[in-house]
Amino acid sequence: MLDHFLRHVYPFLPIVDPITLEAGYNCGQLSTFLLYSMFVVAAPYLSRKFLSTIGFADTMTAQIEFCTRAKLLYDFGCEQNELVCLQASVLLGSFHHSLDSTKNSRFWFGNAVRLAKQMGLHRRYVPLANGC
């Protein structure tokens, strides 16, 4: 599923470092909250056969399950790393299904903006890859 995330979602939402992601996954240090958030947005790129193999009838069922798991981890304060919370919030904000009227895509995007401001990211100069 991480491979599908990196192949299909990362080019449009490059909010994680693929090298750090792979290293964290290989040594068992990858945030479960971030992992479930990535699975939510990667699910549409998985084949029906693969989804069936991992126990889901269809894409929406998988997305709802992963979103619910991520939301529970957030609600119970299981993730303390602000950057991970920011990354996961951006990912969950791109899932436009209202499972919960209080934690819909607007909540997650608002949370991402709040975290980014809280971290001072709006004050940092980040040079573009092409040097401009």
C-alpha cells in the first residue's frame, strides 16, 4: 500500500520524505496515524482483488475503515509529533467523505493550517527545487 501511495499520491501531495518514510517503515518507527492516513488516500489505487485479500469489499469500505482508525488515534492523542499530525491532517483533508460532521475534510485542512502556523512554517523560507 505504501508503494501505491508513493506511486500515485505522492506526486500530487509530496508532504512526506520517501527516504525517511521507507526507513521508518523498515525499522518499525513509522507513525500508525500517518500510515492509516496514507492508506485512506492510497485505497482508490488498489485493485479490487488486493482489497479483497486484505478484507475489504470495496474502496470506500477500506477508506472509511482507515479513516476511522486514524481519527481514533488522533482523538486519543496517540501522536505527539506535530509534523506527523500536519502531514496526516493534509492527507485526511483530501478525503471528501463526511463520516463525522465534526471531523470532515474542512476540520482536517483547518487542523493542518493551525499546526503549520503553530510550527511557524509561514515564517520560513523554503527554496524551490529548481532554485527559484
